Amino acid sequence: MATKDENEIRLSHALSEGEMKATQKRQEKVLMCLKDLGIHCDQNNVPNIVVLGSGGGLRAMIALLGTLVELKTQNFLDAVLYLCGVSGSTWCMSLLYEDRKWSENLMSLEKELCKKLNDFPWHIMKAEEYLQESSRDELYSLTDFWASCLVYQVLKQFDEHELADHREASETGINPYPIYAAVDKEQLSEEGENFPGTWFEFTPHESGYTALGAFVSTKYFGSEFEKGKMKKRAKKKPICYMQALWGSALGSIEENLKFIRECLQRIFQLQEGISSCAPESNSDTVMAYQTALLLLDLEFCAVSGNDPKEVFKKLLNILSDRAKSASYQLCTEMHNTWAMKTREERMESCTELDKEIEKELRVHLGEEGTPEGELQSSHGNSLGPLQDVIRMMFKTIGCVMTWKWGTTNNFLYKCSNIQPSYLVRNKIISLIDAGLAINSAYPLVLRAQRRTDLIISFDFSSGDPFETIKKTATYCQKNSIPFPKIENQEMDENHPSDCYIFRGDKSCPTVMHFPLFNSVNCSGNTYSMQLCLCIFAFHILNFQCHAFWSPSLLSAAATNGHRRKGTGQPLCAMSRSFAQALTYPLRCMS
């Protein structure tokens, strides 16, 4: 059971009290639904059915919504105990759980979301306001930038509720219980995707390291803890921030850098237009702004391998007024040695140059005592009314140079009996998109205490349609977790079927795998469809929205049939309904 004092962390592999009560209530709904589908079981033997939604940005968000609509249409949604998402699927989930009865109101919510995605504006002034406020925080990272400039722009709403506010929608039994996935950035980098301690889960009740059995009340996520007790409650993390944390891996580094530069440019130009009549506007402001963008351009050249000749020319020209400065000397040295350096060395040099330029800017403003990355918010200096924007820009660029994402207070700081030991030593952890590890959150639903019987995985990933299930099989093998056997030779990556069943046994769940991009949906041309439905899209025409989540495109309902004898065989195309296909494994269990 969870500790009664939510100000303390909980070290236990047992489910939280809130999750246990919520899922027990939901099982009553599941039992009634299964009876209506002709599957009879007693109250003590209700199968635990999980729906997984993969990552895939806006594509995954819309596709999961369409999948849930079809599950409801086929009278199967009420049989689902858990709904678990990665990246773009978490966007869909977090939007739905704003409605405490979303399962019952799903059809109307679908129409509302479609309208919002097409008709609602993105207010850049609101985004800039949030950025200025959040950039004053010591733990500011690119996740904050993502929340205001990408998530808000894509979803057309800045949700200021907390995840803990979704408890009511999770406890009544009306909806499946939600689980949101993330991974620890340092653990992923050092130990890899197959290390159990990499995975981090969020529910409305608790958040924490699944495999370590270390949790904190979601209400206090981000607060300062020491030796298991809360020292200082942090400002709440809005859902929009969480959506950015869960869905931060939407493109290549080059694409992300271009996007960040474009947004910073738009914000500055907007504020410059507002402040253009102010007498304080001067060349110092323009110089700081141009320098900031050129630093981003130089970082882009370091990452992409593009020729930085013009960037260096412009940057040295701006810095030439201070030819004896350390920044000018460093920039000159970088220019002369650029061709001899590796990609990593070039990126390190960009970081050093950014720090030196910001240091000199603080001295120029008379703020040499200010900590690195913390320009003062004062209108009584040479940058005038745009000071706050310049401060935010340099703070963001500092995060770009170090690729700083998802930084938050470590609730396990100075706790005893915790492994890996770095979690005890470090005051700060970084949490990022779980899709960077495995693009479906199998490790969270395979937690033994959740006693999963059937996993229905809807995979909206591009590329290899079997990557998530193959990665999961490897993860389970390395960590001695029971999982169905995967027969690779029966998976045709070039011509995938629309559904596969991998039969479990008493030790592990059965898995149904539905790849979005398959031969049925895409008429044999899955690659072209993947290009059309990219994850980094911002605008979707109204008719495209409806076409995308229609039952005809979501193959889960289109052509499913009898599983061939043996594990891992694709379903044959037959005229059976979606509900019949989904309930087939359950009938085999009974």
C-alpha cells in the first residue's frame, strides 16, 4: 500500500493505493463488457487487458484517438483496464483525461479535437510569456521551450492543469487507468534501453522508476526531496510541460535546431515591433539578438557538417568591436581549426563560445556577479525593454549547447539502499521521451504487479513495423521477464500484415501487434504513406483529420481473422469484426 504521507517517497514494488483502488473499480466495468461480448468469467478471474499506443508525434496522437473511437464502436473499449502511451500517444491520452467521462463522450470529443486542430490559433504572446517566466527557473530546459513553442502550437491549447488533477477521471471505473512513459536521459545514455532503471512512469497518483520500485506522489513531482522527505514544494508542472516531456523526440537534431531558431526569431521580431517606438531600443539589442542566432547557426553547422564560412564571417564582424575580447579570440581560433576537429569537438567549442559571449554580455551590462545563464531582468540597462527576451534567448541557447532536456529535482536524493548509486548522489535528473528507448511502453505494463494478460499494441511508428516488439523481446530476455517468443522470419518488414498475435502462456501475456503502416492500409506502399503522415507536422486539413482516424485507415478493424496455428502468425484477411478478432485470444484463454 502507498504511504499515507504523500510528502514522503515510497520504496516498494507494490502498486500504489490509488492505482489499486482505481483498477479494482474498473474491473467491474471490464467484467460487464466481457459478458456482453460473450466471454464469461468470475469476479476473481477478470483478465487484465492493456492497450499500448506508440510514439509518432501528431500522427500517433490522431491515430490513437481513431483507434479508441473504433474500440468504442466495436463495444470493446470498456474491456480495457490500462491505457499506456509513449510520446504522441500521451498527447491524445492527456487531452482525453481532462473529461472525467471521456470514454462515454468519446464521439463528441473526437469532433471537438478535430475542430481545435484546424481552427484554433496559436498565441505566440502567451508562448513568449510562459517562456520568460519558466526561463527564470534554475531548472529551465528545452522541455519548457517545447511546451510553449511546439506542444502548444500543435495541440492548440496550453493546458495548465496538473496530472494529479486526472485522478477523478481515473478512479471512477468509467475509463481505463492511464500510464505515461518517459526514460531517464543519463541512464539511457550510460546503460542503454535494456537497463530496467532507465524507465520512468507517470500515473495520476504516483510517478517513479518502475523497475526500482521508487515512487513519489505525482502531486509533488519536481519538488525538492532529501533522504526521502520533501524539503520544498516546487511550482506545479502543468500538463503542457508534461506533454513536452513525454513527447520531446519528434525529429532529428537538425530539424529541432531549425525549429528553435525560427521560434526565437519570431518572438524577438514580435517584441521588437512592440518596442520599436521605445527610446531605449538600440544597437546593443540588435547585436545581442544577432549574436544569439549566429550561435545557433554555428551549432547547426557543427551538427550537420555544413560549411560555417558565412556564419564565422558574420559572427567575427559583430565581435570585431571587441577585437581583444576572449570571445573574439576564441571565435577566431575556432574558425582556423574547424576543419581539423571532429563533430563532437566542434560542438564543445560552440558551447565554450556561447559561455564566453554570455559572460562578456553580463559584464557589459554590469552584471558580472550574476550566475552563468542568469542575465538580470532589468529595464534600466543598455538592452532596454527587450532585456527579458534576450535573457530568455541566451538561456535557451545554453540549453541547446548542452542538449538539456527534462531537468527536474531528484526525489531520491540522499536516499539509502537505492541502486544505481548516482540517483542518490545527484540532486537533478533529466527525463525525456521514452520513444528514444522503445517506442511502445512494454516495460511499464510488464511490471509483474500489473498482472497483464493481454497486450493490444497499436504501433504508429514509421520504419520497421516490428521494431518495438523486437526491442521488447530483447529487453525481456536480458532482464529475465517472461514474454512470448518472437519468430523474426515470419515478419515481412516490406509487406507487413495488419495484425499479428504472439501467444502467451501462464507466465506471460498474449500480445496483439497492430502496425499502422501495413500492406492493407497502404496498398503496398508503406513508405509513401509514412512520408505523408510525418510526425513533425503542424497543420492538418479538416478532411485529412477525418480520413486519418477513420476505421478504413485504421487497419485494426479492417480485415482480421483466424490466427494460424502456432505463435507469431499473421491474421488472415476474413470478414470477421474487430471485436471478434480482439476477443479471440481471450476465448483461447477461457
